Amino acid sequence: MMPMTRFAFAAATAAAILATPAAADFPERPIEIVVPFNAGGGTDIMARIFAEHLTEHFDSPVVVVNRPGAGGEVGMAEVAEAEPDGYKLIVINTPNVLTIPTERDARFTFESFDLLGTIAEDPGTLSVSGEDAIETIEDLVAAAKDAPGTIPYGTAGIGSAGHIAVLLFERAAGVELLHIPFSGSAPVRTALLNGDVRVATANLGEALNFSEGVSWRILGVMASERVAGEPDLPTFAEAGYPITAGSLRGLGAPAGTPDDVLATLREGVAAVLSDEDFLAASEEANVPIRYLDAETYAQTLATSVEGIEALWAESPWRE
């Protein structure tokens, strides 16, 4: 489990709360948070915990709706084109929000959303069955070199965080695997347990949840250092492949949402992210919390898109 910097939120939280007068009459009806993936994955789990606590904060219903499809494009496009009134929000996953417009003519970019703040950041992992002869990252590299392009790995879709993570791994290790895209992380879990794929991509929080009660082996984490709470999991860098990859998850509203409504929503996000009950529930569910305010979040996405575009120019991932 990644350490949750609870007290590091304090200054940003206070600034978000005090920055702009909030809309006194918002919300007047239920807020809908769209998750652009299937139920049961890490994004969905995070969103449902968050929605429960935002409901308490606003004393008004906040509901989660799943809109899977096209690696997240279906749900993100729906919200990008929605009425900008603050009542329909989107869970934004990086890199998906950046990869989709890079690889094709999408109906949105990250600038199609007024950002509210981030909720979690989850490093990437690769996993195999507990009975697989592959026990380490080095074993996976050796197996891939023995049988180039034949080891099937599952992802939540083309251009998803897991897909990008494996592209980085393939480039670093000089190997080629066989990509099998699914419509979300939960189907990837099922595919690995059924033997339909040999390797599963998942962010760490997902992998920890997916591994409970089943034969599942996490090979390592794509983080700069070992994760506190999971010290036995090596990093890919320790095996000679200095990869950092995963998913930054945040919340957005359609661009053009009124400033007073945005102020209320941003205050709500900041308040939930500093709530001890929310942090405890997230820790129990293996959701690695990381809060960035809206301005910092926007700067992070603007910087990240440059790296995504460079990767696309070198190794286009469309299949």
C-alpha cells in the first residue's frame, strides 16, 4: 500500500476551500459520476468510495454510473459533451485521457474538462497465475525472449494504462508480448484466472484486490521505489528496467461549468480527500490516495501529454 500523505493535503485543501465563493444552492439534485470502465475495477472501487463520502459532504446524493467502451472513450465523450452544469462528472484516468486523443480523432481532449482535483495514483504491475513457472520479472523477460510475440497479456483496452506500461516494458527489455485488450480491468482478472491470458496488467490497488483468495502472483511494481505496505514486491528498476507507469485518477466536469459551481465541487473534492473516514476506507480497499488541486492537476496533464505523444511517435500502439 502506498503511503497516504494525509497532512500534506492540508495547505492545498485550505486553499481550495477559500479560493472562490461557492454556489449556495448547489447541488439541488443528484450528481452523477461517470466511470468509463466496467464495475469492479480499481477506478470503479475508488469512485464508489469517493461518491459515498461526497454524498455525506454535500448531504445530497452522488451516484456512480458505469459507461465502459473504447478504452474509456465512450464515458469521457459523454461527459465532455454533457450540459456543463456540474451534475455530470467524469473519473479521468491518465494515461487514457491523453492516449485516446493522441491515437485517434476523439470527441475530447483533457482540455474538454474543467478539472476538480485528483483522488489517487496507482503504480502499474504485471501479474501471473500463482501456478505459472514465471515467478519473477527476469523469468518473464526470459520466457518472452524464448517465444517472441506469443505470451498473451490482458489489458483494460488499447491505450490503457496497462497497455502503455507493457509498451514501456517491451521497449526497455527488448521483448515482444501478445496484446489481448478487454473492456476493463475486471475482465482481465477473469481472463488470467481462466487461463485465457498468461499475464495480467493492473494497477497495484487492483492487483491486490484481485489476488485476494485466488492463486495470483504480482511480479513487481512500476514505481521509483518499493511501495510502503508491500515491501516484498520488487520494482522493475531492480530487475534492470527503470519503468514508472500506472494511473493517475481524478475528477472533471464538462468545460464551461460555471465558476461558482466549480468552486463548490473543488471544495467538496478537497474536503473528502482530507476526511479521515474516507482515507481509512480507501486504505482498506487498497486505493492509494494522492491529492492534487485543479491547477496542479492541469499542469501535470499538460506535461504528461508531451511524453505520450513522444511514445506514440516512436511506438504507435493502435492495433
